[in-house]
Amino acid sequence: MSEKDQTASPTIESILNENRMFHPSAEFAAQAHVGSLEELERWRARGEADPEGFWAEMAQQLHWFKPWTKVLDWQPPHAKWFVGGTTNISYNCLDRHLTSWRRNKAALLWEGEPGDSRTLTYQQLHREVCRFANVLKKFNVKKGDRVALYMPMVPELAIAMLACARIGATHSIIFGGFSADALKDRINDAGCKMVVTADGCWRRGTEVKLKPAVDDALLHTPTIENCIVFQRTGTKVHMEVGRDHWWHEMMATVNADCPAEELDSEHPLFILYTSGTTGKPKGILHTTGGYLTQVALTTKWVFDLKEEDVYWCTADIGWITGHSYVVYGPLANGATVLMYEGAPNFPEPDRFWKIIDDYRVTIFYTAPTAIRAFIKWGEQWPLRHQLSSLRLLGTVGEPINPEAWMWYHKIIGKGRCPIVDTWWQTETGAIMITPLPGATPTKPGTATRPLPGIQIEIQTKDGHPVGANQGGYLVIKRPWPSMLRTIWGDDERYRQQYWSEIPGVYFAGDGARRDEDGYHWIMGRVDDVINVSGHRLGTAEIESALVSHETVAEAAVVGRPDDLKGQAVVAFVTLEGGRTGNDELKQKLREHVAKEIGSLAKPDDIRFADMLPKTRSGKIMRRLLREIAASGVVAGDVTTLEDFSVLEKLRTDEE
Ligand code: WTA
């Protein structure tokens, strides 16, 4: 292969050549909430001329106990939305629907991996939430306290979230794939008072245990007073006397009377940890009124949500997508939400398609990495099922390559369903750049244009807008309702990471370009964050996990393009005291990372080296490592490299 062939990125190339356009069908547009480009442009003009008026109009559609006195208080980089207003997101997701026929509508349709299923109507969900809120109170959890949720995809996770929100406790959900160490760090960072977990859950036919990780974590979490354990699998678990309590036993001791607290619009709703450029994960803080407003609006508009829909977002609730688009957004709209516990390929690779047919799912929202896995498994699996109930498809989490988009369009959508490619982040809380399905003509591979009320620009590092089709940094120029408010306990880092890279604007950390139609093409992260199967991982976090192993002297972690996962994790490692690496040690290091962070961060590839390439000032040259990881060849500038022989060595190691 020539050097050019090896270094060219197929994704970027094909994206550049992409000019197919798909218009909303007249039939879809006729029934859509926003049914034409003209209408969308009118909203955009409104959002441009009077963003605060626009968002206030959207917020008015929700329930407020007390109206706000000021829409936005912007003291850069701190925003307060709907100042002086009081509301409650649990009230908006539940109580509001109980006064009409909706009380008997299915709120949650849940299917366990073994095939068991449950349905909770709004009335039933409300009852469970009120009861669990009373359990929280019984254990002295108060407004402002933090509660850690480390749970599988069971209705009780949504119940626990809504119960916390109901009494004003701030939840911090830790994805069940994280290790005991990661759980411990997150509990301690937020100073959580309680943890809610389960004995285990089902994944690919086997039981995954959760409680043992909690037991390990709780050896080093001084702020935790109690632990509530939901029984899912029935496996035997250790129950620490005085600390651990069964969910079902506690629920039997309380009644269902628990009015929602009137909370300030800026009351902290949740903390969600995400990876950044340094080793320590950032606790992204979201508050109540603005978050509710933007997730409710985007769920309605972007998914064109209607009363009769069966809506399914496949994300785990442990990630932001699950917070905003499995629980809060859809329930605030009174939707019927499907929730599935397990793997997409159990017992066979058609499980998702079977679920869609069984429940007559109409809206399906998933990640490009999942779509690429479906493509790999083969179209015979979806073709076994009708999929005739589907009317809208969505994607999130990473750029979707046009080939995957076309496959999704043809094989799953049968050419009938609009696709909404939605760009947003843990920090933005809700969707920011997206088509509206009845209005926006789409092109495979682009999230198209910002929502009304959202102002996005592509800029150079010194803050100048770039021209059409020029790459630059994606920034957000105005505060938006569901924006993060700070990093928990580290406001300085909040200012620095998001508002100082390019002064005066929010720095998203993504590279992008805008084409001649004003459509945004996301080119991926520009910082040391990699996106593996739609999950954000900080390379620094994996490096510090590797270095904490006794044999490792130094480590550098980079991403390499991967057909299935988007990016794969490659670690370059130097060992202590002239040790030499071997396959056994590679395995040990992979396990060590799994223990420190979780299996999702395990390096796909570990390469041992005598030295890492560094600049004269001692900075690891990640760009070179990225090139080596991707292609084995270094094409870029190496003039600042301290020792060229290091490069030679890294290259020969691969052969
Ligand atoms: C990437 C997930 C291209 C992006 C909601 C962003 C995307 C990061 C898209 C946030 C998309 C998300 N097209 N890239 N439609 N959606 N990303 O915090 O790099 O887990 O910065 O939030 O995912 O990941 P996070």
C-alpha cells in the first residue's frame, strides 16, 4: 500500500463526497409538529431575534408552581434560566398526566433479557415513584443530598431517578459497566449519602453481578449511610446489617403519599460524570427548569412525538442519552417509552427487530456503532421481521458514516422513515444540532443545522468564524437552557475547559465544518477524548489506570479508527526497570484497566516500547502515536521530536 492509501481516512473522504439529499415525504410533513422548512425557518428567525422569548414560550408549556421573573441571568460563564420560577421535573413527568385519560396510558413498557416483561401506566409509575421517594425520606435523604444510582436497565432505575427529583435530592447515575473503583471515586467526589443498586442483571444469557462491586466501593466511601438493593436476578448477595436494605422490603413500609417539592428552577437535578482531558472524570451538573424545557421540546420536535407513539431509545440510562431521552424528555411529554434490559444479539442477532414488531415500536433512536454491528451481523436478521410500525429513526453519539446511514434508511426504515442525526453532549444536556423530520431535507452523515434558539459557529482557535467547508472548532455562542451549570466541586475547571479555550464562547471539543447549505459535519473530538462505541473515554484516565500497575513506567493512549466501534483504544506502554512485555502481561494490563475503570475502557491493543516519542519539552507526541496506531506510518512533521530512533522502534514493534 502506498503511504497515501494508508493514511487517508475513508470516513472523511466519503463524507466529503456526500451530496445525496432526502426530503421529508409529504405524508410525514402533513402530520408533523413542525411540518415545513418555512415553518422551521420562522421558528429559527424567532429564536435568532429573541432567544429568551422563544425559550420562555417553550417553558410555558410545562408546569410551574410559581412563574419566573427573569428568563435568563447570564453572568458569563454562569447562566441561570427562568430565575425565580419554581417547578419539579417529577411532577411534570407524572402528576401532570394524571388529570386526564393519560393516567391509564402505558408510561413504561419494559422487557427483560430473559423475555419477562412489565408495563407501568402513568398512574402506577407515579405510585411507585411516590413510594420510593418516601423510602428516601425514611433514610433521611433530604433536598440537596446526593444519591448514587448504580443499576441495570430496570424500571426501578427510572423510579429512583424520579423519586430523587421529586424530593429535590440530586442523583448521580454511574453506568453499571463501571468498576468498583470508578464507582467509589464518583461517590466520593459527589459526597453521596446513599447508593441504590441491584443484585445483578442479565446480559447475553448470563448474570452480571452488581452488588459485589458496590460492596468493594463502600469500603472506602465515608459519606454513604445506606444502600438499597433491588432484587432482579435473585442471586445470593452479601447484605451488610444496618447498611443494606432490600428495595421490596422497604417499599412495603411506606405509603404512596408524597407531593412533589416546589423546587427552584436552578435546583441541582443531577450530576453525571464524563471523561475529559485529564485523568479525573468531570461531574457535569444539570439543574431543573432549563433542562426540563429543552429536553421536553426536543423530544417533541425532533422525534415528532405523538400521543400514540411507542418510543424506543436504546441507550442505557447510565449515559446522558438515557437521562434525557429514555426518561425525562419522553415522560415529560406523556409518551409510551420502551425499555429493554439486555443485549441486542441475545438469544439471536434479531432481538431488537423482534422487540420492534412485538411492541409495534414507532420511533427508534440508537447509536451508529450499533448500526454498524447490525450491518456486520447481516440483513437477514432485520429482514425476518416486518418493522412496519416504524415511522422515524434517529442516531446519536458519533458521526454516522453515510454507508451506515443508507443501510439504516433502506433496511430498517424501508425508505419510508426520516432519519434524525442528532448532535449533542453530556454537557449540552439536550439535542443541539439536528434535522426536524417533517421539515429538514437530510444528507447522510450530517446532523444538519442547529435548533431554533441555539447559536453555533465554527471558529479558528483565535475565535474567528471560518468559511464554508473549512474545518474548525465547534463553539456555542449563547447560553442555552439545558447547558451544564458547572463541574461539580470544580468551577475553575469548568471555566477553563469550556470557556477559556476560545474566550467568550462555549468550546465543545469537536472539530466540524459547515457546508455551503449551512449543514454541520462533525469531524470528531479535537481533545484527548476518544469515542469508543459511542462512549466517551478520556485517554488520560486510561493512562493513569495503566500507570497505576506496578510494571508500568509510562503510558500513552490514543484512538485508532475502527470499523465497528468508531475508535479503538491503543496503548503505548513503557515498563519499569527494563522489563520486557509479553502477551501475558498485555492480558494482565487489560484486566487491570477493567478493574480500575470498567471493561469498556480495556485497550484493544497494547504496544510495549523502550521510550515514548516526546518533544524537547517532554510532551508526549500523541499525534505521532495516533498515526502509528492507525497506519504504522508517520507522515506528519517530526521536527520537534527529541529522539527519532524511538519512532523507528515503535514502528518495528508492530511487525
Ligand atoms: C459525539 C452523547 C457526530 C461528539 C449525546 C460529542 C456526535 C460527543 C454526535 C458527546 C453526532 C454525539 N454526530 N458526533 N450526531 N452526537 N457526538 O457526552 O464528539 O457521550 O462531543 O454525549 O459525542 O458524547 P456524550
